[in-house]
Amino acid sequence: MVELSDLTLMQAARALRSGEFSSRELTLACLERIERLEPRLHCFLSLTPELALAQADEADLRLAEWRKSPEVNLPLVLGIPVAIKDVLCLEGVPCTCGSRILENFIPPYDATVVRRLLSAGAVPLGKTNTDEFAMGSSTENSAYGVTHNPWDLERVPGGSSGGSAAAVAARMALAALGTDTGGSIRQPAAFCGVTGLKPTYGRVSRFGLVAYGSSLDVAGVLAQDAMDAAAVLSLIAGSDSQDATCADLPAPELPLQDEGERPLQGLRLGVPDEYFVGGLQPEVEAGVRRAIETLESLGAVARAVSLPHTPYALPVYYLIAPAEASANLARYDGIRYGPRQPADNLLEIYRRTRGELFGAEVKRRIMLGTYALSAGYYEAYYGKAQKARTLIRRDFEAAFNQVDAIAAPVAPTTAFKIGEHADDPLAMYLEDVYTLPANLAGLPGLAFPVGFDQLGLPIGMQLMGAPFQEATLIRIACAYQGATDWHRRLPAL
């Protein structure tokens, strides 16, 4: 018998409309699963059961009224339990960003993406664990403990949206909001065997998203499949007067109706040689290449493309992102934000507050960024990084003149063991080598499962598209998921 929490978002939405069960029953099923599995997984930093049940009851009232007059369109997420990454503000609920410095911060407003979901009737279960200020690839940098991968409790779920990815994989929530600065939605999606959608920079408002890298941060979705991710994106996307970087475009027209196998006849799929190089786990490469063959069998035409500046993406990212972080995190000083540590003068307040309440990785990135922006080094490091970023973006522009989408691995390996990279920051940074180019170029990316390695760990593939072409990526992923069942596999919890 299928548990209610095992349903996809779209399946649950249809069942709620037909009255097979109520939103309250669905929400209670998710809360029961959280209670049962959370001690082993640690996906959540805070839970909101009272808010969830109140929202579920309101959804049930709306559904009951709709059944009397079903010609009215209902939001797809009405009555659907979701989780929210703890870098997105939810009014009245702690927003810690995985950091001790924000341990007692209660935001007085909702992030735009959160407000849009709640207005559509989604049911908020709680805030999920994250690497501190979203800086990390494993969720080990959270000040509140690591999240465990549902497929192997000794392994990381990826990061920084590891709590959201693990919650969806463990069917604690039917979907979750995450953020992606250098791969933080797509990499945990790959490690946890779920679907992760990073929209184009500017497609989704950043208002209420606690900033890490302002030119890189994007809010997005983790879900069981591409159809579910599309349903959430259709609600959270669109222009926002409270975010000057948000594009003045309506929410994208997405293929929300499940029409079964979608032929990809004539679709041009690029395969970059630069993403299939040394260091790539053989099983990951084999899984991605098999997935490309499946897409070809569905009508796509695969061809080689070149992204020659890809080798520069990692150093470019780790100059630009820390530089932006050093500026964004200056506000956490014990005066504007953060609990003030006792001291005799202003400088000592700064030193003690930031020194005691920031974690090691956050300090490392602040120092890297401050150095890159310092007098005498700005042009040599940050300035050159921005020029190289332009070249990386132009590589993608040239490629999308030849193809409709690009297929590549998400990460060099499947999920690694907790603590495996603890003493080697560079090894941890290399986990993002395939995802961060899309952030530098501001492109949409979609990760989804394409198999398992010999240890039973999920293998992920990503699709990258031209700006604001999320619909193309979703169409491809829906076709693939209509022909395979990797996304339906469940961890043995």
C-alpha cells in the first residue's frame, strides 16, 4: 500500500481535488514520517506543525468550495506539504541560515517565493538544514549538525540544500524550496536521487533570500520528478518589484499536463567534452552516457559541443562568490544582526561576534573574498575573474546557437562519506566543478536521477539551457522520466 507521503505532487493534487483524502490527512502523514525518520536524517532545523495544519484546514475548505463550483482554477500546490530551506524567510519562524550568528533571528516577513507558495495554498512543514549561509557542498558546514543521505546514512546528502533534498528523497515533503549559488540544488538532487531545478538568474525573486553571492544566488525547487518541479516553478516565478534583479517576465509557460512519453524529435542535445574528463567516476560517466542514449531513442540528436573556458570556472567562482560573500556578510557584526558579544570597544565587538559565531568555512570564504577585493589585488584577482566569467558566458552563447540544451554530469562522484573531505577544502570545492559554470553564466539547470552505482547510490545528470528556457529542460526531463523509473525508486528507510 502506497503511503500518502509517497505520492508525487501532481498525484496528490489530483487526489485532493477528487476528495480521496484531505490536505489535513496528507499533512499528518508527512508529519508522522518526519517524526519517525528525522532522528536518523536531521533534515529540519525547525518544524511548523501548527502552521501546517492550519494551512491544510484552510486548503480543505477551499477544495470543498471548489467541488461545488469546479470551473474555477485551483493552484496546483493547494494543500500540498512542502519544506523550505532555512535561508528563505518565513514570517515568525527562525531563519538561522545554518549559523549560530542568526540563531535567534525571527524574520518579520516572507520571502517572495515563500509568500507565493503560501498564497497558493501550500502547506509549510518547516525549515530545512543547510550549510552555513549556503556555503558548502555537503551540509556538513551547518552549525546544527549534518544531514544524512537517505540512501546511506554514513554519506552526505550534498549541499548546500541537503536538508531539502534529503526531505524529498525520504518523502517527508512532496516538494521543497532550495537555493543554488554554485550547484546547491542540483548537486544534492543528484546525491539524493531527486529532481532539482535551478531557474535562470532573474526568473525568480531573491527578495527574502539571505544573500551569499548576489550575482549568483537563485531560489529553486527540489521534487520527485520534473513535472512536480515545473508545477512549483510556475507559481514562484515572475517579476517582483521588491527585487531589482528579477526579470520583468511572467511565469514561464510550462508543460504541466502529463501526456506520457513526449517525443523529442528534432531536439538538439549538446555533449561537452570538457565535462567528461579525468576525475569523473566511471559509473557516473556511464550512467550519464546511457541517459543520453535514452534521449536519442526518444528523438533527440546528440552532438559534441565545446565550452573551452570550463577549466577556469572553478577558480573564477571561488574568487567572485567569496568576494560577494565578504560584502554581504559584513552586516553580521553584533550590532545590525547577530547576538552581541560583550566587549570594551567597537572593534572588539566585531572581532568576538564574528570570530566566535561564524563557522570555519564562512570565515575562510570571507577572508578569500576580502583579499580578492583588497587594494593592490582587486584587478589581479576579482577583475580578471569577471573577465573570465564573460568568456564562460560567451562559450554557452556560442553553444546554444548550435543546440537546444546541454547534457552533462552533475558531480564527479556519487555521494561521499561524511567527513571524507573534512580536512581538504579543495576536494570539497571540486564537487561543484560541473555545476558552477551555469551560475556564472546565469543559466537554468535541471538535475535528475539516471541510475545507481554499485553501492546503490544515485547517479545524477544535469541539463543546461539558454536563459529563460526552463520549459525546454523540463520537456526533456519529462520525456526521459516517462521512459525510465529511476526517479520512482525509494531509499530503504
